[in-house]
Amino acid sequence: MAAMVVLLLLLESLRGGQWPYSTASDAELGIPPDAAAWNKRVLAADIPGRRVPVVTAFSNLWAPDLSTHAVPLPEANTLVHVNFQQRRFGRLPGPNNAITFFNPETILVKFRSQPLVSALRVEPTRECDAVQTLRQRPDVEFAELDTFERRQFTPNDPMLSQQWHHDVIESFEAWNTSLGSQSVAVAIVDTPFQMDHPDLAANTVAGWDVDANQPVTNAEGIFHSTMCAGMAAAVINNNIGVAGAANCRILPISIIGSLSDMYNATIWAAGHGVRVVSISWSGGTNDTLEAAGAFLKTNAAGLLIMSALDGTGQITGPGQPDVYCVSMTDAADNFQGTISGPYIDFAAPGYDIYSTTIAGGYTSGTGCSFAAPLVAGVVAWIFGLNPTLSPDHVIGILTNTSVQLGSPLYYGWGRIDFGAAASAALATLPNITSLQWSNGSVAIAANYRAGVTCTLWRSAQFSPAQWNQVANAILATNAAEIVLTDPSPPPATAFYRVQASSFGH
């Protein structure tokens, strides 16, 4: 099965064609209603004590005295307030079809010889060209657009304040990038959860009954599985109840509780488009479930997440390499109520946790059972952001970003940090690093990761875009970079995107 991620990453004008500025509403800029009046106050164009940088022609961006054309930001009038009042914005497409707006004609640049970041004013519609050129100067530490950033996203779920775990694992940082993707499914292997729960129904799809060998299309649910479902995927930002880790698809796989049930549930999931399996039962140290986890990883590029064992004491045997067991922590990051041992891979909140329950309700509960689906939801979020990531890549991201709290016998690689993992996952997306037109062809360079297949797409217009694959594109890779060349670009303006695909690992 192919996994695919697409980013519209860098727009460039070709052969003098211009790319127009646009307007944007408060909603598009991420301005909440209670801040709209303040932001719309009228300010004079001139700001006392500040000066507008002179326009630097594109041809002068390599001038030896360029730094003298830039104005340190504390002294600069970037005209951002004028452009904001006139609703005049540059725009770039970003992840998940979002649009990034920026202040026209202004580049933020840090010269190595100067202590402050400065504003450099450039020709209209040449901002992206200017950034790429400035980044090549040896005296420039960095250069970037003066983008309009968005307020930190906070879902409108009214009981979110009772879910302390989202603050601890920095879910809000992740949600500021994405709420998750319906392209990814998490299976809750248990007695089925309440499928029509008001806070689960929109993310819930039909599941499977392993023992009856038939679909599960509705279920009143039980406390345990319904809490697990809510931890992974209670609908975020629906103005109802609580929030799970991701707005992914979620489905029940019904079992009685034997190892063979769990194995069959995982195999069924692997064959039905499910990349994340969450099992909040004991059994994570068994060979049968290791075989199931290995099958899921190999055949569906998925991961098997299981709860560690509730209780006290220690298991001395080694862990299973393809079963990822999660211990339980509290609001102060203390290890709680988990049998320790080398079988533990990660820790996550699970003590006195708040989630969905039966009869459309909400309640608190404690157990490793609730830590595991929280991690499963985070995994689903990462897969949704970049489906080309392999299971080992995702585990690497979680490992490298988890918070180290103590002995691996208690915390494994550490307590999950959703926000940090989201940032690391975002960095794996294929970014276009340069675009050059010469001798009748266009060469586009992008970062490259082994195991993905890249294709080049082109559109004659930005919105609405009509993308067509450049069938005769020439591809060349060099370590972590790929160059895709369009040998016959159109005579007018063109927009490009790079599409990365990954097939079953």
C-alpha cells in the first residue's frame, strides 16, 4: 500500500512572471474575534523614531555593503501595520493545505557582524528569490520572510481543562501544526467501546469481532475500552467534552482476551489499512504478540502499542523489540503503579486521567491502560503528518524527543513529549531548498530521505491549482538532496510542488 505526503513548499516566478499579493480574513490569519478590534485600530504610516528601509534591487543583493541597506529591527518601520490595515499580504502554501502569509517586501536578515536582526526591503514579488540569495552570502547568518504567525491553538472542547495530561505532553504545540489525519486508523483491541459516543462517533468507523469473525458496527461499550478510545481519538475542537491526541479514525476490534485473539486482531488490522494497534491488556512480553507486532510493522508499516503491567515489582526478562509497552506517570511526572523492567519502552500520563466513558459520559480513571492509547494517538498523529515515515522512523522520533525522567526500567526511553515529537516529525517533510531557471529548464532541489519516491508536479496557476505531473522530469540524488529538473517549463509563470511517496516497508 502506498503512503503519500504532499507539500506545496516554494513558489517562484519564472521568466519575469509575477505572483500577486492577496488579501486575508481574520480567520485565515488566525485572529480570534476578541482580538479583532484591537488589531484593526488605524495607525499612521510613519512611526516616530523608526525609519523605512530603502528598497534594494535584486541585482544588488550581492553588494559588499549590503548590510548598510538593512535597518536593525528596533529602529525599522517595516510597514507591517500599513500592509495589515490594507490587507496586503504575500502568501506561501504550507503543510495540510494551510497558507502562510507574510509582510510584503520585507526580509528579516541577521548579518554575522551585527548584533541585531535587521529588516531589508526588496523588490515586490521577489521575496522568496531574495531569501534564497541572501542565504548564500557568507556574511549572513540567516534570512527569512516576515511571516504572520498564529496564536497558539486551543481546542474548544469544554472539559479540556480537566485533561492535565495535554499540558504535560505539550499536545497544544502539536495541535498548532495539525489536529491529525483521517488517513490513519487506530484499532482499540478490547471489548468494543461505545461507538456512538458524542465525542467519538465522528472519528469512529466499523471494526471487527475476532471471535465471531464478523464486523462490529455498533456497541454500547464498556468503561475500559471507551476511556482508551477517548485517550487516543476523542474528537478535537468539536465543542464537546474532551480531546484525544489526534483526530484520526478509530475502530474497535473485539476480543475475549486470549493471546490468539490479540494476535488475530493485529493481523486483521494489518490487512485492513490500520497502522496503529493499541492493546491495553497484559501480554506485551509474549512471543506471540512479538510475532504480531513484527507482522504489523512489516506488512502494514504499523506499530503495536501495549500497556505495561499495572502493579508493583519488577519483570527481569527482556522486552519484545516490536511490541512497545508504556508505563504510567502522574501529573508531576512521577512513575506510578507499574511493574517495572526492561520491557518498558516509553512512559505516558495514565494516573487519574480524564476521558470518555459509557452512556455518552466522561470520567476519571487510572492505569497503564490509558497511557498506551495516548501514545497510540501520538503515533497516529505522526503518521498522519508524514505517511512516508517508517515505523522505525516514528520510534526514533519518539525516542529522541521523550523527556528523560529516570531509570529506563521505569520510563523506558522517556516520557512522551508530543510537542517535541511533532516538531521533529515536521522537520521530516520534504522541503524545497532552491529553484533555478537556466538554459530553458527549471531545476528544483529538495531535501531527500532514502526509501521515498519523489515526483515533480506543475501548475500554471496558484489558486485554484491544477497540478499535472512533469512526466519527463529528470531526477538526481546526492546524499540528503534530490534535484528534479523540468526540461521544458512553460513560457509563462509556473508553480511547482514535490510529492514524496513511500511503499510498504
